[in-house]
Amino acid sequence: MWVALISYVCGFVISFYGAGMRQGWFKAIGSKLEQVVMGSVVSALDVPKRLAEAAAQENELAALLSSSGDTFPGSGYHPENHKKWMEGLGASNLHIQQVVWPGTHDSATNSIGDPIITRPFAECQRLSIYDQLAMGCRVLDVRVQKDRHVCHGILVGYSVDVVLDDVKRFLEETTSEVVLLEVRTEYGQEDPPGFAQYLVDKLGDYLIRQDEQVFSKSIAELLPKRVICVWKPRQSPAPKPGDLLWSAGYLRDDWINTDMPKTKFDSNLSKLSQNPPAAQRRYFYRVENTATPVGDNLASLAVEPVTRRIHRFARLFISKVVAGGHGNKLQVFSTDFIDEDFVDACVGFTKARIDGVPGT
């Protein structure tokens, strides 16, 4: 009886949470009740199988790392100052299309939800926006809801003012760092009213206008403007050419929702290879070195244990991109729980591009 009851409750939480994250709280209620009754025991009892499958995939990546290594052009480079690494490479030398942009996935989740009860299900970064930028991150992924608070699925964090104030603080403390800021309305949410104008009012002095010529320019040619802000609404009109905000098509990816590390690794390699070289694109293409809880199993609920399955293989990914002849296609590379080693890998590869090293 107790096993059945616990399984029922766990199944309900898992099924409801998973649906809520993907589709929104209220939409999930009707569609998930039947799955709770029919699938809860399977969700609870299938944990060993799911964990074994994930461990096997992680071991495959570990074996690949052991056999081939994770060196690549620029892999030994470490910037003297992470906060000002673009300045360190030279604003006149560094062109927008040359940068391998270190980014964060779900950037504004460091204070999401309740710290004990719900945060483990949605926290993808522990650092504040400012601290991420100071560490070297240059691409931010921010999701908002109607009341102008950041969110991740149904879980809510602080006001988006906190994000923009951190960005402005960072820009005020530096002179040559360019930030690619993506702000989008979260799945299942409504656009905040008047949000495009709000972004312009908050960041107007720093905003780089939507113009495809930007991709071929050096950072020095863009200064003092230093923010490319991509606004992705769900109901409101999209930004137009010449606007201070950029439309959704200028930051693309091929996201797949999986908690399996090698499945994600291989998909990232395949999808990246299908893009033209960064120097020929007039959009940013993002690869995310993340694995994601899918919410259908107790082995796939909390973010950190799931995403750690792939986290340590970021350098391996870059090395395999180069080995496959696609080094010139890598552009935006994002992660959960960003650290200096991840930033160093991106900056090192960027420097190798500036230096004209083959394979980059």
C-alpha cells in the first residue's frame, strides 16, 4: 500500500512538473492526470534502468576523451583578465564573426523558486548575471513572464530589472566587452506589456542596431555600443531591421530535450556541421553543452546531476568539431553552471582564429 501511494505521489509530481516546464502549469493539469494514474509506478521503478543508460553514455564520452584527448587550437590559452578578455585580444583585431561566444543556459536562475523545495528542479546557474559576465560569459539566455520577472517554466525568480542592472554595471566597468543578450517570453507565458520599449529605455545607450553588417565589423567599429539584444516575444510584434532590438532569427539553435549526454553530444555535432561557416552567416548559431531533466522519471528531475553528465566534455566537443573539419562553424557555445575552464576554452579558440590557425 505504501509503495503504491509513494509511487503515485512521485509519479504525479514528476509528470506534472515535466508538463509544467514544457507547456505551462494550467495547460498541464488536464493532460497529465491520466498519465499519473497509469504511469506513476513505471516512473518510480524504472530508475535503475534510466541511470544505467545515462551512465553508459557518459562512459562512452569518457572513453572517447581518454582515447583522443581534448586539445584543439588555442586550448592552452588562458586570458589574463576574464572580465576584460575581449579587450585583451584587441578590439581592433577581434571581429564579431570570429568570436566563439561563451554563454550560459537559463542564465537568470540563480535565485529561482524556493531554495530547498523547487530550486534544484530549475537552477542552471549559481552565479549572478554580473558574476557570470565578470567570469567571461558573453551570451545570456533570459526568460521572462508577463509581470517582468524571470522564470524557468512555472518557477519564478527576481525582477528582470536585476538582470539589466547587472548588465549595465558590467558595461560601466569595462570598455570593449560586447554582450549578446537574449530575452524571450518563456514557453506557456504571455509577453510583458510594452517590453520592447522597456528594454530600449533600460539599455538604449549601449544597444547595437539590428543590421547584418555588424557580423563583419570589429568590436572597435561598434564602440561605444556594446549590446546585441535579441528579443523573442510570443504574441507581440518582432523587432524589425534597423531597430535597436534584434529579432529571433538572429540567434538560432537546434535544441533537443534529452537527459542522455552522448545523445546530446552527437546531436550537437551533427546539427553544427549542417550550418555554413560562421564567417558566411548573418546570424548567431548556438550549441548548448547541456543535458536536461525531462521530468518523466525520478532519475531525471534535478538539473545539476543530469547536466553534469555532459558538463566536463565541453573541450572534447570543441576538439571533435575541429577533427571533423567544422571548426570554422563554432560560434556560440553555452553551458549550465559556467566556470573559468569553459570560458578559457572559448577564448582560446577565439584567439586561435584571430591568429589564423588552421582548423578554426
